[in-house]
Amino acid sequence: MELKERRAQATLKEKLSDHYRKREFKPSKRDISNLGVNFFWGMTFSLFFISQFILIPNLFSGWYMIGMIALVWFTMFETTINWMGMYFGSTSYVEKELRAKHFPEATENPTGWQYCLTCQVDAPPRSFHCSYCNACVLKRDHHCFFSNSCIGFYNQRFFMLFILYMVWGTIFALYLLISYLNEFHPITSYYEILTFFPLATIAQFLLGYLSFLNAFVIILIVLCLLCLAAAIFFLIFEIMLMCKGMTSYEMHKTGPIYDKGLGNNIRSIFGPIKTIPLQIICPLFPVDQQNDGSKWEYTRIKGQ
């Protein structure tokens, strides 16, 4: 009897084989999106620590050094606050009670509203389902991989301010990194420009021609240049969409059918225009965006 029970039990080899046969090796969309978050925070903390503990102390002294370190902390604070505004801006998700709140007596979906089979909610105009977040988002613009969250009605202003500080932060970081490299590892020939190619940088470090710190600085310069180019592109793109009163989806599909003029388009994201300078300094400043992201009226016919 005991012999039969032992034979009935799976061996370790069979258990491992069964485990890997059932395992899903294809990464989920959420896992892919997390790569962007890890890259952002990896870059941010690397620049934050190397700037205040290595670059600035070696480049400046006295009150000027203190001022530069304060600028690093200010940039870090503003970037973090706006990132948190994007990440925790989950109030942009469509709630089940939203339609009943605005149309308590309606038996059918109002014009422009659609029922989402996945979320099982009635979504207002400009709302779309995000397969990464697995939720419908009010005035969905896109899914941001740097925060692993959807950019919608309530957190779009944080996204735009986040990009603004990314542009400033990468320019500031490039100034410090290039100044340090020019001081301690100046380029004296055209041949040394090849050092700025990441593979060449790693090879020279392994061969002993570059110190670890200088190699790390060069790689950060290359990554900052790529991030700066991407940040400038997205900032210009988002400003264009804001001026036209569009989301990225509407730009490709419908055009500016909700365009209410430059002033109203800006207020629908940032609230009163006069508060924008204050929001740049203090992103958590409360604003009135004119509605709750569910009321939108056509200003022109699709395709016109």
C-alpha cells in the first residue's frame, strides 16, 4: 500500500517540469510598464546623489556650492511631487456612480456615453479603457510608462509639469556632468569623442583607460541627452494638444471636436490661468477645472 502511494506522488523532476510548462514566460503589460518606472527612478536617484556628493563639491565652493545643492533638492522635490500627482491621480478612473450622478432618471446611456464590458461601467465621452491599468479613464490621453499610470482628466496637469521639470532637470544635470568631465577628463582629440558611445565607454573602462566614475558620468551624459530629446518632444506635443483641446487619441481619430478656444482649453487642465505660475512652484495647489471630466460638448462635427 505504501509503495503504491509513493508511486502516485509526483517526483521532483515531474513537479519542476509541470511548473515550467504552466508558467507564463511572456511578460505582462504591467511588467513592461514597470521597466519605465525603474529606469526613471534609477536615473533620478543616480543624478541626485552624484550631483550633490561628487559633481558640485568638486566644481564649486562656498555659497555658490550651497546654492547649487539647494537647486538640486528643489528640482528633486518638484519632480517627485509631480510624479506622485501622476501616479496617485487614480481619481481619473470612471466610477460606477458617475452616470447616476448626472442622469439619475435616465434608462439608457446619454449621447456620447458608452458601456464598457470589461469594467462594467458607463463611461462618459472622451473616456477610454486602458489595458495596462484595466480601468476606464476620464478624458484619457495616454498611458505613461514613467509612472505606470494613465494620464487623464485629473492628472494631466501633473504630467505636463513633470515633463517641464524633466526638461529643466536634464539640462541642469548635463551642465554639471559635462563641466565635471571637462575638468577631470577633458577631450583632447577627435578620437576621444568615441568615448561617448556607451559600448566604447564600457570597453575603455574594462581595459583600464577610464575610471569607473568617469565612465559612469559619460553614460549618464548619453542617457540625459536621450531623455532631454524625448522630454522636449513630449512637452511640445502636449502643449499643442492642450491648445487644440485634444487628447492624443482624438488627434489621430476625430480631430479637435471639443475645442472651446485657447483660454478654456488651458483652464480645463490647469484651472484659472493666473494660478499656473503658482502651480509650477507648488504643484499641489488645488484648482477648479470647470467640471468633473464627464461633461463635454461637441464644438464641431467629426472630420471637419
